[in-house]
Amino acid sequence: MSPGPDLDTEPNANPASDDNDSSIGDEDNGASVVLPPYTPPYSSFEGRTRAAIMIAACSSSAVSPFSTSIYYPAVPALSQKLGVPVTLINLTISSYQIFQGIAPSFTAAFSESYGRRPAYLLGFVVWLGANLGLALQNEYAALLVLRCLQSCGSSGSLALAAAVCADLAPRSERGKYTGYTTIGVVFGSSIAPVVGGLLSYYLGPQSIFWFLVIFSGILCVVVAVVFPETCRSVVGNGSVPPQRRNRSLIQLTRPSPGPGDIETVSKKKRRLNPLTALFLLRDLENFLLALYVGILYSGSASVTRVLASQLARRYHFNEIQTGLCYIPLGVGAMTSRWTMANLIDWRFKREAGKQGLGVEKNRRQDISKFNIEMARLPLCLPVVFASCCCFITYGWVMEYHTPLAVIIVVLFLMGNITTSPMIPMATLMVDLNPDNTASASASLNLVRMLMSAGFVAVYTPLIDAIGIGWTCTMTAGIFVLFAPCVLVVMSYGYSWRLRKAEKETSETGSTNGREASGKV
């Protein structure tokens, strides 16, 4: 995959004229035609290439949840193999989640300073090494430490996937690709127990880690050979050639392209700041979005974590049978690509038309005077309430041991509907932070992983105390209780951004004035 063909003109030259004149005279009648100024495309990658890059990046977002969920069916077997209680094996799951929340902040900051490719390669190499160590270890201490290292290597792909989407897709087309990122997280969590259950049942728990060694090795090769650099502070819209260290092996075998659209290169961050993701949460709009995404994800993750144990307890399923029941969740999550993800882009274009914002394919949109909150969020609340109905239904059909077919259908609906409201909020979070797209995704990840760790810790004891029916009903109640977060952002987010922009403009103006007067 490589950038599209180079432009023959210099970045700041008008392609319609050699002397930079914006009009062409007609000697016969004296008329002149005024040509519009040249506007570079948002991305110079060709359509299919661009889609392939984004789908590959979004698929990589499944890596981290896949690595943790593939482990669940092997917990009893690992406990027996290492001679430790199940509670200690569960501690390795909690530690994985903690690092899964923290590590992407560092990966995101690194990628915004040095590029997406080096960040991907570094993360996947660390992940490969941790998987190899896990496959060879026979001690609990090594298992605990290497699981933390495994989380650090794999979890950065969550933030990088959203950043690659923002690099390549303008806001009017971003919904469906950001949807792939969210879908990847849910799909990875849902399909991994199937693979883990089959491997553990037939080949033993260590085979899970050998499978991950092969998987991570393949991803390292793919990134090294074909994945191009997309970071806009390095390659702009993709037409600016990166440094040799940031080129794929395929790009290194081809002639070096021309200078490209240099004006599309965004300002590069001079120093790496892993706290950027945390600082973004100081903004009230970012915080409210991250909080509600965290709540929705935590509820969904809790159901995923306890599903296997509940099926084993209520239906006496073995590892393979419980693993297969995760498939409807994953398939349901994938179908949200054709429902909510498409609706987001449709809603953006509709609202842009109402507000007078011009939308042109593969061109950047200026949202400084555009109420993008109203373009993204109105679809959320109806789907949240539908998600609440799914949670309540799931809880009570499990409580009363209904036929398995009913549970399968409910799980499919949960996979689709509970994933859907997270997609527009995650897309908006990236829209609002165009200079820190990877860190914005890392902020979301930090909140949802830490919150889900807390939810999961109390979910099983709560089920034991009041039953799964009332536990899921309580979860739906929490969704409704915090739903005003979305309403507040819809109502006040745009005015908050305007006031913030005015404040920054006035501060910049006063600073320039002092510099001009010689006081600074």
C-alpha cells in the first residue's frame, strides 16, 4: 500500500496556471474565467487502498481484547497446571485490564511524535515477545508479569486504529471507519473465547499462547512489509514522502516520490507527552463523552466476562459449548457496521446541509462554526434505551432458564445494539481533538478499561446476591441514570467550544500585542 500518484505541481502552486494567476484570458472576446484555488485532497491514497489501510488498522483494534478473552476458557486448566487458586489466575486478568487502560496513553503520544508505523511495530514486537515468554513459562510469577507486558504491547492498537481513521477519512466519511474500531473491540472479545475454548480443550492451555505467538508474528510481518505511514504530522495527506525509517519494505523498493502537498503536513509535536490523554479529560465535553462510553462499555464487558460461567452453571456447558455461545455477540457487533456506522455519516451530511456546511468528498471540513454535536449524538439516546431493553431481557431469560435459542437471539441483539451508541460518541471524541486523535482514543480507552475492571469485579458477587435478572436490570438503570451526559453535550457542547475558541483567540492576540510592544 503506498500513496497515490504525486502531483506535478508544487504544493502552493495553482495547477491551472504556470504563473500562479487564477484567471485565464480569452483573446477573442476579452472574457476571463476565474478558476478556484487548488485544494489538496484530504487523503492522496486511492479509494480501495485507503479503505484497505483503515480496515486493517481497525481490525488490529481487536488484538488487545482478543488476547485477554482467549484466556478465559483456560482459567481452570491454568489454575490446575500451576497449582494456584483460580482467584490468583483471575488476578492476571485484572492486571491485564489495568495496563490495557494505561499503556495506550504512551503509545498514542509516541505515534503523534514519531508516526503510526513505528508505534505499531514497537507494540507488536513487545506483544510477540510476551506471547513467546507466556508459551514457555511454568511459574505463576512469570505468568503475572508477562500478562502485564502482553497488555502493554497489544493495547496500543486500540488508540492507533482510531488515529489512522482520522488521518485518512474526513469527518463526513469517518463514522463507518470509526465504527470498525468499536466493532473490532467487541468482536475480538466475543470470538476469542471460541478459539481459546477449542485450543484449551484439545491441546491444553499453553497452546493458546503458541497460537498468539504465530498471530503476532504474522501481524509484525504485515506491518513491516506493506503498512504505510499515515500520521498527518509526518506525511500530510499521504503524498509527502516519510523518512526512510517510516517507510514499508514495499515503499523502499520503489523510487522516491516528489515533495507532495507539503501544506497538508500538520504541526509535529516536539516532545512526547504520555499525559496528553489524561489532560484531554480536563475538558468537560471530552470528560462527559468518555464517562458515558465507559459506562456503556463496562456493562457490555461485564456480560461478556460472566457469560461463560453463567452458561456453565445454568446449562452445564463445557468449554467448547460456552465458547460457541459467544459467536452471536461477535456477529451482532459486526452487523452494526451496516446499521449505526452508516447512519452516522448520513446524519452528518444531513445536518451539514441544514447548517450550510459544504461537504465535498475527500475534503476537510471546518467545524469551528458547525454544531457537530447535533450531527453525531441524536442517534445515541434511542439506541441506548433499546440497549437497556436488551440487558433486561437477557437478565431475565437467563434467570428463568429459557431455551438456549432465545438466549442466542438476545445475545445477537445485544452485540448489535449495545455496540451502536458507542460508535457516534467515539467518532465525536476524535472529531473534537484533531491534533490529538490517538490521545483522544487513548482517553476513551483509559476510562472504559478502568471502569470495566470495577464493574467486572462486582458483577459476579452481585449476581450471587440478587440474581442475574436484577443485576442486568440495575445495569440498564445505570445506563438511563447517566444518559443526561449525552443531552448535556448535545445542548451545550457547541457553545462551550465557541467560548473556548474565543478565549484562546483573545489570549493569542494579547500575547502578540505584548510582543509587538517589546514587553515580552
